[in-house]
Amino acid sequence: AAGVIQSPRHLIKEKRETATLKCYPIPRHDTVYWYQQGPGQDPQFLISFYEKMQSDKGSIPDRFSAQQFSDYHSELNMSSLELGDSALYFCASSSPPGLAGEQFFGPGTRLTVL
Amino acid sequence: AQKVTQAQTEISVVEKEDVTLDCVYETRDTTYYLFWYKQPPSGELVFLIRRNSFDEQNEISGRYSWNFQKSTSSFNFTITASQVVDSAVYFCALSGSNYQLIWGAGTKLIIKP
């Protein structure tokens, strides 16, 4: 069965650079979630989209933005990168959204900021 | 407020021992879901189980079993006859009315050969 695809899997950037992470949900899933997991931490919810509209917002910094496109894939744009942005970024998808919608996680993108 | 507490930061056992990972949650929602995820050293998050708040029936899946007790707001996870491949960080999570997953801090499980 198709799973959530994230690209790239690994990314190395310098401070103050920008980065774009991509997420391709499971086919027919209409909800996408983004999480950030720092070393030794639990995942922190950043933002979610349902039917291409932002549905919920968590602890996403103002330097980050995200959107969901017409084909339901999502991109997380990160600007003015800081050392503290180094983390594992997960994307998850679900359908239907909400309580019953189990979130299926992608393999994650490991971002390293030097 | 919603909260998930995994009091055990790290557990180390010898292979073939049984081990229980504790999870206690707080929520004011009457309808909610509880989850367990496994995160092996490779980093991916592997879904293990989902339980809704109206279903207190315990579940067994091979060497894994889950004990959901609403009276104590607990959703504990037991691995029977542990194996080295079970070594991972295990997260308990809660999904309530705001649809977000609220995560526990995780329990690092080390299975020694």
C-alpha cells in the first residue's frame, strides 16, 4: 500500500538559509499534518491542512509557512534557519480528519542546520 | 487541558522478560482516541494501536497487549517475551476534540541480549 512520502529525507543547510520540505499524502487522504521532533523530544505539532485550507496551527514559528496544493501535497517553507531548527520533521496524513482519522506518518526529513 | 504522561523515561530489561510501559492521560473530552507509536533508532514513527474512549476492551496482538482503564485514565502497553528488535522509543498519544495528537515524552526501551 502507498504510504506518505517525504522529500528530501536528509537536508543540510547553513544558518539564515531557507529550506522547503515536501509531503505527499496517501492517495485520497485530504488532511496533512506537520510535526517537528527535536533530539530526544516528542513530536511537536506545527500545522495542519484540510482540503487545502489551514485547519489548525500549533507551535509553528513565524519564519515557517506551509500550504497544501490542489493535488493535496504539502510544502513546509522555512526561512532564516537557526541552529535550533535542526530536527526531524514529520508529515502525516489522514482521512477523514478528526478523531477517527488515524494519522499515518511519513519517514521524516532530517534537517541539519550548521 | 490535555496531557499525556509517560513517567518512565528509560527502561532496560533482558531479552525474554516481560515489560510494561505506562501511559496516563488527562482530557475533558468525552470522546477521544489513544495511540501508541514505536520509533526505532532509524527514526520513523510506526503506528501500533488506536483505542477510542468508548472501547475499554483490552487488546492483544501477538506479543503486544494493551490495557485501557478509563477509571484511572491509563493506557498501558505490555510486551511479552521481549526481543532485541523491540528496542525503541515508544510514544503514547491522545487525540481529542481539537484533532491534534498530544504526545507523551516517550519511553526509551532497551532490550539487552
